[in-house]
Amino acid sequence: MQRFPVVFSLWLATLLAPLFAQAQLAVPNAAGLTYGHVHLNVSDIELHKQIWVEHFSGVVVERGPLTAVRLPNMLVALTARAPTGGSQPTVMDHFGFKVRNIEAFLAKWRAAGLPAEDPFTGAEGQINAYVMLPDEVRVELQEDQGLSTEVSGYHVHFFTPDYEALLAWYVDIFGLEVRPRGSISTTTNAPGMNLSFGNSRTPRLPTRGSSLDHIGFEFDDLEAFCKQLEAKGIKFDVPFRDVPSIGLKIAYITDPSGVYIELTQGYDDY
């Protein structure tokens, strides 16, 4: 008579496991850091919400004035604001996802009238393709047929003439290690996200105000991390503060190339 509740509980846990996995960022490292989000300025927030739900299997979450889309390993936050330009002219050229079936993804994408480039073999020997969201947000896809979900956040890609120095800055500031990704030697990993750095023959624009306004890292103890940055002489654009209306503690800095960075505590509960 006691067996049924146990069996039912196991069945329910199995059924809901993909949802629980989607609801969480990657497990933080020993320093309490994990990757958090990208934040987009968009001219039509309802259209973006629709695309992120229908094509990326995202879940829309709204906390006070903040709208975000929850995805495995990351969130995409949305602000209804006309951007100054697309992502490609900036240092943060694009960000990327792994998808289980790239052919099926592109077929559905193109059927919706959305632009996509032809597939190609990427740096890791897999099938890749670029798609363009409204407001010229460039996104790279990489096929991974063994993926446990249909889509999962995978990488952000910086392009700047000083890409090696920028990689060294991220390694130092966030306590990371250089780890090649396929044929790309200048990359590092934060939990849940690869950070890749490539050369640009021309200077790139800062991200703030563009469609890909900033990227974000999540912390178990943001206040303590901010004190570490202060000790290193890092200048804050926005110092540590608690924002109860969105359930986050936040701070902002800008990297040496002009990429705006939000530091958060609380996105893991979204």
C-alpha cells in the first residue's frame, strides 16, 4: 500500500526533470560564479518573446518591470527600447546555442520568414549556422544530436583587435582558465557558457545601447565579489545594490573593450 506513492513520486520527478533543468542556470563553480544572461534592447518585445518561446523553447518570466526568457544554462532579458544598432558592429558580435537538430530548427525558422545563413562546418567539426533575430541580433547555432534538450545556451563571442588581452582580463577578473574550443584556442569557460575571443581587423563599438546591450554573470554572494573587484581597482558603472522589485542584487562594470557587464545575484531563482 505504500508502494504507489513512491512509484508515483518517481514518475512525477522523471516527467518534470526537463522542466526543473530548464529552470536553473548551470551549477556555480567553487568561487560561486555561473553564467547568467544576455540582455537585449528590442523594438518589439512581444515579437521577441514569441520567437524565443516558439523557436528556442524558452519560458517567459516577468518580475516587476523586468521581462526575461528562461533557457537551459542562461536567460535572455528583454528591454522594450529601440537599439542604436545590431550586435555585429559591436565587440559582442553574437551569442550561440546548441540545438539537437539544426535542419529542423532552420526549416521552422525559415517557414516563419526569419533570415538564416547556410549551414557550415564550425570550429568543433559540427554543423553550424547563423540566424538573425529582429533588431539585428546575430545568433549562432551548433548541432549536437546528443543534447538532452532541444536547445541549450552555449557561447558568447567577442571580436576585437585586442582579443588576447581581453581574454586575459576575463580570466583574471572572473578566476577562469583558458580552454580551447575546437580550433579556437582563445576561449575560456564559465559554468554553463563558453566565452570565445576572436580577432577583428577594425575597431568594434561598445555594446551599451545596441541590440545586445550587455552580458551577465550570476554569483552566490555578489556583495563579496564586488569587494574583490574594488580591491583590484575595478571601476563600477553601477555599484552593488539590492533591487527587490525584480528580486535581484546587481552591479555593472565595463570590460576594457567596451562590453557592458551586469553582475547579479538572484537570477538562479527565476
